[in-house]
Amino acid sequence: MTRADEQSTDLVSPDTATGAVTPDRHRYEYYYRPGMEPRPLPARAAPSPAWLPVRRFLAGQWVDHEIGLTPHETPMTRLLADHLWQGDELMDSVVLMFRRVGPAQGRQMLDQALDHGIDTVVDPPAELVALFDQLDNPPPWHDPAEWERGRITWRSSSLLAKFGMLAIDGAYTTMGDDVSTATGSTGWFAQNSMIRGRDSVAWFASLALPGSMDRFAEPFKNTVRVRLMHSQVRFGIRQSWDTDTFGRRADPISNSAMAGGLGAFGLSPLVIDRRLGRKISEQDLDEVTKFFAYILYIFGVSDEILAKNVRDAMANTEYIASLGGRGKTEYSAELNGAFHQLLSDLPRVLLGPRGGKLVELAVLPLFWGFFNYLVGEQLLQEVLRARPSGEMGATRLKIMTVLGTGAAAIGARTLGFLDRLPGATRRRERAAAQGDRALNVTLKLLAVALERHDAESRAAASIEPDFSGHDYTNSAANGTFATIS
């Protein structure tokens, strides 16, 4: 596919709301409408061998083409390339509304509409009305019964498969070109990695609860709040960029990147279990796809790029991963350093110095071996360079990969055995009534660690995440974001 740096550089774009042409925006800075010619890939979206192993791991069993360095193109991938240039139109408009009426009033109106409905907001702004028109009206393909079956299957994945999901998330967060740049420029993860970890696990754990995406359920509301937070960060980063930077990089938190979460988060735990020997049917995975697709619909992903079955979802995820850049960014060392600090602090705070040392020497090497199995050696060694002891030697890495993967396989195959016993469906339904036990326990451990860590963390542990930390964020102009070239 032709890239934007190979085309004209006229820095004007149509305003999709008014039809006007504005000289202060890049010509690709608009929201897609059906019938428009798809925009080309941005210059930064170059394929790299760094992401080949995880692409093949996740999608190899599901796509009908060979996964090579150059991504396979289809009409859908051209639409995904186009949506790298845009964020979340409805919520991006709400962010602008917050700036017009003030963050406090904007937040109050949003929370009022979330808690009691848009009809209870006095003189609601048009932006909020448009947002809730989407939130209050599920798409035709959403079937609550199918969604519930997908939820039960998703939460049934093994403990280490869930950790594998978080590991894949971590790899893209610290080394994927778009996400690493967005995360690193705010400084939030590097400075508050344990709090960020707690908030992420809290959100994932809430998704596994029965009825989590019912309109007035707290997980639904928090998903909308996280959606707003992403748009606020998107706006702040974009304000710190000049037009040339946008022309090279496209949108800082793009709609396509969020769509990639369908495979990376929604399907990856079950794909990992399946790779490790557990039998999971394609129909089950199609239902998990619908489960997570609806979550991403509420999260702001455009319906036209949301896959509705596992094969399309993994093809889309594989394509997005192929554009992850060279496997590191200017922020990767700092972010990976924060990741290591988190892995060091957690066992030390929970188990004491001796217990923390034991985890470091006996458990973490197995985790790195499993990490290598999931994402490949190039990305693993990039992560390990940020720790004091540096990279892992080739022979030791091979041994740890065999041992770590073997340990993960025990859990997956045990669940596969239980799946074949009489009453398996009923047992899974009963277990799912309380959400995801593994994520709930992880969340409690993180809360305990925060309380024991330091005064700032103790204060954070006592506050439920409300995802309002960027209400007053503006741009690099006030020092909130680093300037990105």
C-alpha cells in the first residue's frame, strides 16, 4: 500500500462537520464517511520482523494466507489503514465540549447521563446527545444471550493465559510504535506503574462480571469513562504535535489501534490455551468475538472495522500488529524500566525481601520464557535490556522457554480435561457468576501492594478508579505531554 509520505503534502483537510477546508490541519485529519477513498498508511507504519512471532502465534491458525513481513491486504485492511488517521469521533467531540463548558461541568453532565440517562440532563450539549444516542442503542448484531455465552468462555481461560494476555498488552504498550509513543509522552505509566497496573486489572476484572455491559452497570459506565480518558489523551498529544508530525504518525491513539484489542485482549487468552493443547471450538471463539466486539463498540471503535467472528478478528489483529514499528520507540527503555520496577516491587512488598528475591530468581525466569514463547526473542530481549542484569543468554532462554511454556500448558490442558467431564457447562456457568477469580485475586494483591508501598500509593489504593485524571490535561504547552518528533 502507498504511504502518506509518498503522496502530496498539502496540509488542508475537509471539516466533516461543516464541509469547510481548514489550513491548520493535515489533509488526512478528518473522520471517514462511507464511500470515501481510504487514506494511505502513515509513514511510521512500516512492517518490522520484530512483530512477526506474535503475529504468527495469534493468527497463524486463523488466516488463509502466509504471514510474512509485508502485511496481507484486503478491503478491510485498507479500511484499517484509513482509520489509523482518526480517533473516536463521538467522544473526541465531547472532549471539545469539555473545553467549551469547563471540565467540572462537562464531567457532571457526563456522569448524570451515565447514572440516570441523557433525558435527565438539563439542556444537554449536542455532543453529549450524539454520544448517548450510540451508547443507548446497541447495534443490530448484538445478542445479549450470545454475549453472555462469550463472557463465560472468556473468563474460563487459564490463569497463565490471562497473564499471557497482559504480557502481550505490555509488549505493545512499551514497544508498539503508536501505543508506546502515546503512553510514554504522558509520563503516567513510568511514574505510576503500580497504579496503572491496578486500574488496568480492575477494568478487565469488571468485564468478566455478569451483565457488565448492561446500560446502567458500573463496568459499562467505567468503560465509557476510560473511553473519555483515551480521547482526552489523544487531544493532548495532538495539541503537542505540529502538522508535519501528524502527517508522519497519523492519530496518536487511533481507532484501528483500539480495534486491534479484539484479538489482543478479547481472544488472546483462549488462543493461548488452544495453542497449549486445550480444545476450544471455533463457535466458542466466535461468541467470544461478539462478547468483546460489543465492549469495543461501547469503547468507541467504529462498527465498520469491528470483526464479528474469530477469523476476521485475528486477520485484523495480525494486520495492526504488522504496523507496530521497529520494536522499540524513544520511550521503550523508560517504559520497560517501569515494568521491571513493578515486577520487582510487587513480590518484595507482598512477600518481604527474601520472598521477593526468591520470585526474582525462581519465578521471573519462567515468566520470561513464557513471554518469549508468546512474542519472540527480539521483543523479549528489548524488554530485558532495561533490567540491571540485561539480556538473557541463548541457552538459558531456551531452557526457560521450555519450562515456562510447560508450566502454562499444565493449566490449559487441565481445563481441557475438565471441559470433557459431565456437567462442564454448568460448572463454568456457576464459576462465571462471580466474575473472574484469577483477575479478582490479582486485583486484591495489587491493592494490598499499593497500601504497603508508599504514602502516595496508599492514598491511591483507598480510591476507586474514576478515570478522571486527564480532565484538566491540555498539551505539551503546559508540560503535560512530551513533545514528539
